[in-house]
Amino acid sequence: MVKENLAFCFEKIRISAVKAVYSLHDVTLIAVTKGVGIDFIETAIDNGVSHIGENKIQEALLKFEIINAYARQKGAHLDWHMVGHLQTNKTRDAVRMFDLIQSVDSLRLAQEIDCQAFKLGKIQNVLLEIKTSEEATKYGFLPSQVESVLPSLAALKNLRIQGLMTIAPAVIAPETARPYFSKLRQLQDKINQSSIFDFPLSVLSMGMTDDFETAISEGATMVRLGRAIFGERQS
Ligand SMILES: *Cc1c(COP(=O)(O)O)cnc(C)c1O
């Protein structure tokens, strides 16, 4: 089932990207594996997944070595993405495991990641999580607030801020998520027009199972899919 689902997702992503006005680029599929067993994840790797997303450090710790060993044995390389809220006391493990921490939602967390990255001799790639809808998501910078913290974020030398991430509110029709995605893209444009960062923010991580095609049409460069690949979660 995972195999067929994945083929379907890759094809939908490809078609959406071809049609999109804002995305003349590749769209990366992040397979979100929270609550998903090792064997399903391995099947996903066998069928073209090279980006794994987890939302809890504890769960990621249980899978990280096993899944990486499997990938190595298959000659595959995996990128790990942290997509859930990160507590500051878990940043050390996060920096150790994740290639991209997508859920940087406060200056304090960014500073803590910077500090741990320095200690581990790593430049940590991150995205800033933006609360594009005030009701639905608990965490993230408000679009109106983020610009005032950008200079402080830009000063953190062990972070590389690659772009922005958002979670749209759960919606009935995918089309109703469009304003949130478009808001994220506009914020990216605005930040890139300022010269706060040395290089443009290029990543827009937006779109999940119910709305990824809409997100791609609004310029997503990463979509984060769980149920579309692995089916409904138990919890
Ligand atoms: C669970 C999760 C996803 C995937 O959600 P689906 O609706 O199953 O595709 C994407 N992003 C984040 C941050 C998540 O926690």
C-alpha cells in the first residue's frame, strides 16, 4: 500500500509543480513518519523516499539509528527533518539528528539551537515556522512580528536559515488553505527584498495530505506528507 500511495503522491506532486505559476523548481517530498512503524518506513525508502520528517524527539531517537542503518545498507542517503514543536531542553538531540529543523518558532529556541550547533561543530539548517493563521496553530512567529526578530536571527552564526514553514488550519476543502500559503510566499518575498540575510530564503515548506496540491500551486518547495503515504494514524 505504501508503495502505491507513494507513486500516487510523487505523480500528484509532479503534475502540480508543472501547473504551478510560482514554482518553477523541484518540490521535495518529506515523508512524515510519526506513529509509523519501522517496516513501513523502510518500504517508503525502498520506493524513493529520501527525506524523513518526525515531530517528536523521543520518537525520532527510537528510529534514527535503525532507519539510517537500513538506508546505508541500501546505499541510500536520508535527510532528517524536525517538523514538530521543539523544547529548548531537547535541542542537543535535535541538532545531532536533524539535517533541517523546520520548526524554529521563537528567538529563544533559535539561540539555543545556535549554541548547541556551535558545541557540536555544525552549521544547523533551519526554517522559521510562521503562524499564518492565528487560530489553528499554537506555535510560530506571527508574520507581523517576525521582521523585528530577523536581525537577531541573522546574527546567529551557527544557523543557516533556509526558508519558512507553515501549517495551514485543518480545512474541509483544500482551496480554503490557499490564503495561508500565499501569505507565507508573500512574507518570503518581503524578507528577500530586505537584505537582512546574505542569501535569499529559498525554501517554502507548506502543504500536508489534505492541501499539498494547493500549497504547490502557491510555491511550496517542500511538502510534508503523512497520511497520504502511510494511511490514517491510530491516535
Ligand atoms: C503530522 C504532520 C504532517 C503530516 O500530516 P498529514 O496530514 O498526515 O500529511 C506535516 N507536518 C507536520 C508539522 C505534522 O506534524
